[in-house]
Amino acid sequence: MEKNAKYCPAIRSLRVFEEVAHYGNVARAAEELNITPSAASHQLAKLEKDLGCILFNRSPKGMALTLAGENYLKEISPLLLGLAQASARLGNQHARSALRIHCAPSFGLLWLLPRLHKFRERYPELQVTLSCSYENLSFSRDNIDIAVRHGFPEWQSFEIKTIRNEKMSALASPAYLAKYPVSAAEELINHALILSESPLIQWPQWFAAMQLAQPDKDWLFRFDRSYMSLEAAMLGHGVVFESELLAEEYLRSGKLVRVLDESCSLPVNAHHLVYPRGFAQFPHVSSFLQWSGEQLAG
């Protein structure tokens, strides 16, 4: 017990552990780290022996984290990232002036990108890198400072600031409504409805919340990207049920309008600012948090 209390694993062993956890395969992790598979297996076996627990379940299909392994990964990932960031900032002036953001494509395209010039004007010394995908990247492995994630806030070991006051509404173009007017919620069942599959709340949940029967005809379109759904609605194809946060520019320009009054909108907490604990103390991260908070509040 005394040995374990003082034991500190080698960084190379922890890097092997993290990569194997990500890829579920020792050979792929070894390739990523530019070492041999046997060296990676040796590092992993030594780490498990020194910790006194099994971190992976091994099978012909690959490596899967045990419960102990999952908990260990949650604990060490922010520490590895902090170490990498601290080393980079100490030795590289460019790294100290870089802000790396990751977010879902729809949020990046529809909300963040139109505003990034404002952030750059306020903080011209910061070089912004924006990567967009629907996977939750590793902060340490992918060198991310802050992420804007969509979904339920179930990311342990991270700081989470949920974007409040987001709401979902039925939206359509003025041209569509001029041709196919809507005067009551129950009328939407007979309209061309565009199903946006990415939001946490979709058309079926809206009809249920309004205590209306579900549509018995097919959706006009189904899209797994919010920006595609909003573009289709803007082009006059039909009515979409989407986030007003993402549709803000469409609504401001009048390209889309709310079909029904605000009483028929539904609140949702779907977007979150996520970052490792302690990262808010870094000036470039705190600058983005402050700026984004002002933008979302205003």
C-alpha cells in the first residue's frame, strides 16, 4: 500500500494506455506512438502490474476498458493534457498564443463562424484553430483547449458550462407560409415537414408536447445535419423544427420566421462548453469563455 501511494507511472506507459483505450487495439496504438506492438504491450502490462489492477478486457475483437480502466482514464486524461499544454507554452511562444476549439459542424458553421471575427478583433494576439466533427475528441490526444459539445452533459472529469435559454421552434420561409399559411399548431400535421435528426428534441417530441396526434405520412426530408435542415426550410421546401440558437442568422435576416407563437416553442439545454478542470485559468481559454458568454447573453 505504501508503494502504491508513492508510485508514479512513467509518462510513456500512460500514453500507451490512453492510445489503446482510444483505438481498442495495441498495434494501432503502437503505430500512433511510433513504437513496436511488443513495446506497447510491455508498457501496458507493467502499468497494470504496478497499479495492481486490470485496465482492459482482452478478446479477439480487441481491447475494452474495464470499469477501473474507465475511471483511471477519466482521471489521467486532464492531467496528461495539462502537462502537454504546460510544456508547449513554456517552450513555444506560438503555442502560448494559440486557441484550439472543437465543435459540432452545425454549431461551428451557423453560430461560431459568423462571430469569430469579433473574437479576433478583441484578441488579435490569439491564433484560433477551429475543428468540427460530431465525435467527442480527446483533449489531450487531439490537443484541444475547449469544446462545444451537443447532447446530454455526461462528460465526467471536465468543467461544463451549459448554454442556457436555447429553444426549439417550428420555422419556415416567408415564401412557404405565404403559399401554405399556418394559423394553429394542429394544422402542421398536414404540412411538408422536414425532420432534423440531430437535435435532442425533434418533431415527434413536439407533437407529443402539444398533445397532438403524430403525423402518419413520411417526412418531406430527413437530415442528420442542422444546417442542411435549415437550408432546406430557407429554400421553401417545408417546415423544420430546429434550434433558434443555430437559426439565429436566418431569423435575423428574415430568411426564416417562427411559424407559431412562442408558447409553441420548447426549451432545450443541448449545447455545452466543455474543458478540462483547471483550464479556465489559462488566459486564452478564459478569454474565450468570457467572450462567448457575452455573445450568448446578448
